[in-house]
Amino acid sequence: MDDREFDVLCIGRSSIDLYAHEIGAAITDVRSFDAYVGGCPTNVAVGTRRLGLRAALLTAVGDDQVGTFILEFLRRERVETRYIPCKAGRRSSAVILTIQPPDRFPLTFYREQCADIALSIDDVLAAPLRRSRVVFISGTGVSRDPSRSATFLAAEEARAAGAQVILDIDERADQWDDPRAFGPTVRALARLATLAVGTEQEVRAAGGSDDLDLAIGRLLDCGVAALVLKRGERGATIIRRDRPPCDIAPFPVTVLNVLGAGDAFASGLITGMLAGWSLERAARMGCATGAIVVTRHGCANFMPTRDEVEAFVAGHGGW
């Protein structure tokens, strides 16, 4: 029995997400926005907490109203926030999103001099890396220093402590000074990970090839035990070096908004893994949590509870 203080420590970006209230409207026709909390690692911290895990978050906020908004939401969700620094002279991040189902979900990041990209080595050393069963990191966290160096150190320290390191590839090309650096940098980070998760587009970017099979091979060559390919309405595929790929069936739903679905998937996947399930069954839980979130308006605020997931799966024929 692992008696570490936290089941999962998520590291990386956080934001206030302003979602267009009017569904189907272009930005020129939007008249109001709903304010939520977002950012890949933040969504996963909330998602795993709602599924019953002990979750901590290492992000950073500015000394501003947005930071207060983010922290208060996290406290209400009972995500551990005591390791989150406030970065003087920086602003908490923001994102504006419009929702145009079934396949247009434009988003604009406001991350110039944002607080979470200023996460430092000192912030990492103060975090509960050695007291967490899983450390969850993302590709955007290595887009710039000092967060880049801090994230690499976090992965290295977590592996040394015997934690599982899960890498969400999280490709956001506009967050890189030179997008060509994304692939080599993420592959270097993958060498410190035990598991990688990403969409087909993200895997191609991380693998540095438009040939999906070649890109997958390059990521597996980094030493991850498995690559979990998120395939949206087609479910997921688990790819390992020593066995054939395993396709995981999806849960058919009507899509409202795909943003946040991948983070919900990661939340379900991690929860299943820490329950001792096979990776296949854990990915099936990820498909369920992701399917629930695509029917909802936002990300962190709409992550499902364990009871909601169980009821949803039962209504779709069971595991």
C-alpha cells in the first residue's frame, strides 16, 4: 500500500477561461461570456479530485483578481493549493473561447508575461514531488524558461522518488517562440516519463513527422512504457513496444464542446491506473470522463464525479 500524501500532483498552466455564452456564434456575434477555470494540469487536478483522488496543483498566479478567482475555485474543489506561488509583476493567464459545434472551437490565449510560465526550480523543490504517487506534466510547461527547467527537474525528481510521471503532450504551437523546438523538447521530456498521452496531431508534432507510425515509434524510443492515443469519437488506442496496439471503444454522445475533453480523459485514466486497473480498463474510464465533458459547456467546472461516471457507463452498457 502506497501511503504517500497525494495521489497526483499536477504541474503547469492555469487560467481564467471566458467561454462564449452564445453557442454557435462567431466571436463577432458574442454578447456575453461565462467565467470558468482552465489550463490542462489545472483541469486534471480538479478532474482527479472529483473522481476521489487526493490532488495537489503546482501552478502560479499573479497578484490580481484572476489569481484570486482561480485559487478560490480550487479551494472549493478541495485541490491542495498551498504550493501555488504568487509571482510579483506577472499576470494570471486568460483564455477566450467560442463554441461552434460540431467542429469549430476557436480559442485565444493571453499569456504574455503570465505567472505560470515563471514557475521556478525553487517552486518545484518546495512541492510534494516525493509525496505524490503520480506527477502529471504537460508540453506547454516546457515552452519557455524558467518553467522549462523547472518541469524537467520535476520529472527527474519524481522518477527518482518512484512516482509515475505522466506526460500530456499538450501541443500549443503559439506558445513557443519557435514551434520547431516543440518536438525535440517534448521528446527529451518523454525520456523522463513513464506514460505519454496525446492526440494524433500532438503525437505527430512531438514525434517530428507527419507519418503517424514514425512519430509513434520516435516517442516509444524515448522509453515510455506506453503511449495512449486520444482519438475523440473513435475512442483511444494504447500503443506499447512489445505488443499489438489495443483500441479502446468510445462512448457515443452528442458533442457540445470538445475543449477540456482530453483533460477529462487524463483524469479518468489516472484514476483507473491508481485503482490498480489494467491500462485498457483505465483508458476506458478516460473515454467515459471525456465523453461526459464534451456534452458540457466548459472544462474544470464541469468535470464529472465518480458517481456520475458510474451512472454514465451503466447507461451505456457497462465497462
